[in-house]
Amino acid sequence: MVEYANSGKDAITISHNNRYDIALVDIMLPDMQGTDLVKKLAVMLPSTDFIHITAHAALDSAIEAARQEQVVSYETKPLDMDHLLVVLKQIMKRKKMEDALLQAEKLKSIGTITAGISHEFNNILAIISGNVQLMKRSYKDHEELVNALDIIMKATNDGAEISKKMYNFAKTEVGNTEYVTYDLSDLIKQSIEFTMPRWKNMAQANGLNYHIDIEGIRGISEVRCNSAEIREAFVNIINNALDAMPVGGRISFSTWNRDDSVFVSVSDTGKGMTEDVRKKVFDPFFTTRRPQGTGLGMSIVYSILSRHNGKIEVESEIGKGSTFNLQLPIVSRADSTRAIPETEQESKSSGHIKSV
């Protein structure tokens, strides 16, 4: 998305409700100096990088621009568009690397903490469960007490399920994983089958209609992966899409090869996300489905892709659905350990730029 402002005042106004990756600011503006504008915008947009533009390059203005922490470049008119494009690409590449590093550090820390919490929580649940079962046997003739114990047991089982999800999240961060060569198309189709009870049987029982389109799944190169984890990733993506389509809709898969990677696109016709939600969708424990959502599903997907040296990004727009783009490295011949079928079943970035 690219937006324009004709003055410093206009730039401040549109920045109140928007966030930008990069802002190009002219040194000479009708109502203020570009350097003064950047000082104000830097407070409002702490993650934005600024590029100063001037038709009258001067040492003083260049020095002042260089002193501003978020100013990353100083360009003179007429602009060399090829050079400017290189600068913009370098900035976006750096931002993506910084975001990926921050996400990885966040997941690693939370994964370690979560593993410990899950272990201790399971110990407590085991004590509760064991004593409840003992009491049920001892007081089996007391119907009211047995009913109360059944309620406790159900709550304990719910806690165990949450603990299991926490453990699985932590496992994707710190566990050891065995990798074998698989046809990714097969794993996608198996994931669709795994989720069929929800999107077909249960949906039809509730009068809903979901359609999963697999016509875009073409012949693609094999990948080296842990099949259970990759299936789990696609199951979580499918479930996320179903959650976004409470009254029914369509999920479409497409696959292709490019260079040394396999790409998978998963699109839904759901309600879409705001830009703030899109940026947080892979954060652990972030959910828009309170109270039933745990906020772990998509962070687990991100963790699994990272463990496989892959990438995942999301494009979304309110009212137009979402598209998750996955990238996995193609297996090299020297690294190919083929799985036995009987036993095992470029995404686009969404940078925002403003010009003033």
C-alpha cells in the first residue's frame, strides 16, 4: 500500500490511523521542514524507517538527517529510481529478518516456559484424577457425590487437553524430530481428510456448507520433513480457516515449485483480518476467539515451518478472506530418505510505504 501527503500537516493526520514500513519525506515542505516532520512522525511511528529526499543537497541538512535515528537514507533529486528500488528492497529485507528473529526468540522463550508449566500441570492433574477415581469407587452408591466427581473429572480432562496443546507447542521448539522425504501433496490431502469430520459431517448436521478445493494441488517436488508435524500445521491452518467462516465457505489449495522451494497457498473466503490482527496472528496465545481459543494453533504452525527451514506469511483483507503462503525447501538428492507410502500416509510481502 502506498499513500501520499502534500504537506507535513496531512502526513501527521493520516499517520494517526495507519502504520508504515517506510516513509519518504521531502526536506522542503510547504508548511514545515522535513526534518522537523520526521521528529514528530518518529514518535507516532516508532517502527517506521524514513528516507529524506531533497533537490538542494547541503551538508548541514545531510548531517541533521543523519542524526535522526530512524532516517536510513538521504536521496537527492532527480531520484535514481533503480537505486531507490534497491534501497527499499534492502530496508524491507532487513525488516523481515528482524521480525523473524524477534518471533523466533519469542517462541523459544515461551516454548521453554510452556514445557515446564505443562510438566508441572500434568503432575497436579494426575493427582486429582487418581483421587477422583478412587473416591468414585469408594462412594459409588452415593449418586449425588458421584455426579459431582464426574464434573471434577471432566474439568480435569479439559485441563489435560490444554496441557497437551501446551506440550505440543513446546515440543515444536525444543524436541528432536526425525525427517524423511515425502510428497507434500499427499500430506496436504491427508490433513484435509483428518479435518473432514468438522468441515463435512458436523457442518452438514448444522446446515452449513464448506467446500475444499484441491484442483490447484499440482505435481511438486518432494520435501524432507516430519510428516506428523507438517500434517499438524495444515490441520491448524484448515481449522483456522473454518473458524473464520462460521456460516460456511470455501478453502482453496494451490501448490507450485520455484527455484529450490515448494510453495503452498491456502486461501479462505472468511471474514478476513485487520492489519493489527494479521501482524499478530503467529504470536503465541494471541486469539480473537475468546474464551474458547487458546491462541496456540498458528504459533505452532509458525514453529513447525521454522524447524523445517521454511517460511509462512499471511495476506488478508477485511471482508475478502485470508491467504496463508507456505514455503519449504525442496529435498536434495543426496539428502533423500524416501518414506514408504503404506506406512505413512514466493509469497508476497505486504509492505506499507508513505510518501510526503
